[in-house]
Amino acid sequence: MSIRPYVLSELNWKTVKESDYNVAVLPWGATEAHNYHLPYSTDSYQSEYIAIESAKIACEKGAKIFVLPTIPFGVNVAQLKIKLTININPSTQFSILNDVVDSLSKQKIQKLIILNGHGGNDFKPAIRELQNIFPDIFIGQINWFQILKHSNYFEEAGEHADEMETSNMLAIKPDLVLPLNDAGEGRLNKFTITGFNEGWAWAPRLWHKATHDTGIGNPRKALAKKGEKYLNDIITKISQTLFELSETDIENIYEK
């Protein structure tokens, strides 16, 4: 495989020192169980794939973008009863992000997009704080799983190791997906308190109590072709946003 000029982990100093970049993309995932049939790095695999494919399209249009190595650990405080879940606390996540932004700032990279693939990661408070520390850097986040309406692509509703994520992994990493007969049904134990079920009250769900097999959503109808269509449509939208960001001077982010 040839070196991809927009994937930092594959690049060398000879190439980098002669290249001009203005947007960094940071894929961020998690390390956690995904039902019985998907790998622990499902969130990371999806975020990395989407980031790289989106950057590829944007760079083919002339964008000056590179993709940073994927952060494999997410905020998983509610899943720690599930064996081999790896958690980083929100304060740790902030420290990592702060150091990344500080590094980019010193190298005059003024635009950063966090491409997030894990529902437990919430970067908004960190971005607000970092914007105050680094006022000359534009920082944004994209939760790729919130871009498109899932019901337009998938038959079964869900949110974790469901038909959507399973279809994506069948398209991206089929060799790491166990036969769907091995998967649990992804049944969720809801709260017994009305407000939390209606969504206007919130508390973290303790995964070992809220799920039976660590999944939420039945994956049995997953197909690679469903994942391919969904991912392609997401990548098309993200790549356009990355291209526009690369082409836009940081002083012209807002209309005048």
C-alpha cells in the first residue's frame, strides 16, 4: 500500500517538512465491549475510517488536511463493571486534548476537528475552555453518528453494537465480526423513572444494569451493503465540510 499523504501515522519527515497543512482531524473512539460479536475497538475503527476517507476526498479537491492518529480511549465511567473496558475521565480527556491543541498551536495549525465516534465523549465543555486558552485556533467536533437519520438506512433502532454499527463493521472490518447468530439481541433495561425515559432528565446508564449483552439494539439485520451506503453518505458530507474549512481563512469563519 502506498503512503497516503493525509494520514500522519504513515508520513515521514521528508514529506511533512515540504507539505502545507491547515486543518488537523483527530479521530476519537473508545475501548469497550460491543455485544458479543463486535470488537472492543469498534468506535475507534469507525472514526478512523471515516476521518481518513473524508480527508482523502477533501484533499483530492485541494484541501490541506491531515488525520492525526486515533485516540483509542474514551469516557467510559459507566461501563467499568464490564470486563476490560478502559476508561479515561473527562479531566484526562481534556488534558490530552489540551496538549494536542498546544502542539498544533506551536506549529501554526489553526484548525482542528475532533471526529468523535463514542457517545460517552462530550467535547463541548473542553472546546469552550480551550477556545479561551487558544483564541487563535478554531476547534470543532463532529459526532459522525448524529449526522444522518438512521431509519433511512437501517430497519432496527439502536445505539450501541446495533444494526448500524454492525453494518458499518461488516463494511470496514468484516474479519473482526463474529457470525450474527452469536450476537445478543441488544435489549435495554430502561429507567423506572419517567423523566429519564422521556429524555428531559439525564443520568449516566450503568451498563451492567442497563444491558444484557452490552449492546443496545438488535444487530441481526445488519448487512455490509447497508453500512457501505450509510458510511459513503456520511463521508460525502464530512469531506465537504473539511474542504470548506480548509479553504476558509480563520478570520472569515463567520458571515459579515
